[in-house]
Amino acid sequence: MKSPTQTEYRTNVQVRCGYGPAKAPGRLTVSGAVCGIVAVVLMASGCHHLTEFSARGKRRADNQALLDETAKSNAWFHAKKTRPIWAKKLAHDQTVHTMEGPVEAHAGDFLCRGAANELWPQKASTLSERYSATGTANRNGWRKYTPRPDAEGVMAAQVHHPFTVIARWGRLSGKTGDYVVKNFRDRDRSNPDDVWLVDQSLFRATYEKVDR
């Protein structure tokens, strides 16, 4: 039996998707293996986006009644953070016990601590939008951050009954008098994807209303 030449061997292992010359039964070609891996990656990526899309739709549906009520009462107002916070980057996924309930944080997120030692998770991109890192840090990895003067702030509305908000990081339970909050850039959106709540005592201690 003739041995394959070097050129024939290179042709046989070319990485390509599609159908080529028939191969011996049971032989796994490099092209077939690579195409299979690519297909699995694409399917996983598609499933991830579909899952996120589905979760986003569910959040909006669950928050719809509360946000409709808030819009009808014309309760939204512009506010900005005024107090510094401390934050450190998480190396591992963990559950964060916030004042509004337990929420899931992921490696790479930041654990934030406010003026009343309250804790909450925050994405790195969101932290950099709202705060500036200072040179002050401690041995435990906490760094001081101050509110950015050019930050847009938030839109907030006080809710006069117990309520629930489905935030990106989980279900939050609010008391009578707590605030439902959304990003200022979503001020004209009745039901944005990113909505959360702030305890009323914390809101009064750390936010300031922006006069128009």
C-alpha cells in the first residue's frame, strides 16, 4: 500500500468546514474535529445570549406594574451620589448579603461598602462610570472611591408601600418609603433593563437631589 506523500498529508489535515473526499470509516479528521468544536462554541454563545435575552424580558415583565405606578404618580426626580465609598475586586463568585436581600456577585465584580457599612456588588464598568479611585487603600484590599463630578447620576422615586424589584443581580425587597432607582440615561424609558432599589435612610444620607 502506498504511503501518503507530505503534500497529501497536509491536504488531508487542512482545517476547513464542509465535505471533502471520503475518509476511511472511523477516522476522525482534524477538519471534522475543529468544525465540531466551532459548532459547540457557537451554540453555547447563542444559548448564552438567548438566556440573557429571556432573563431581561422576565425582569422587565416583573417590574412593569411598579414602574407604571411610579410613572403615573410623576414621582421620578434627578439625584446624585455625594458620599465616598470603599470597594474591592472579587476574585471568586460569592453571595453578597445586601440590606435588600442576598444577591449573586461574580469574579471580576467589585464589592462596595457605603457610609453605613452596607454592602452591594457592582460591575467594574459601572463603578468607573460613577466613581473615581483614590490613592487611599487598606491592607484588606479595600480602596476609597469618590463620586465623579461629571457622573450623570440617577432617577429615583419614593415608593409608599412594600415592593419588590428584580435587579440585574437578583430580587430585592423594599420597605414602605424606600426608593426605586434607574440610571439617568434611562430617564425617558418607562421600563429599562437596569432598575434597583435603595433603602430610604441610605438614600437620604448618600444622595442629593439635583435642581433643574
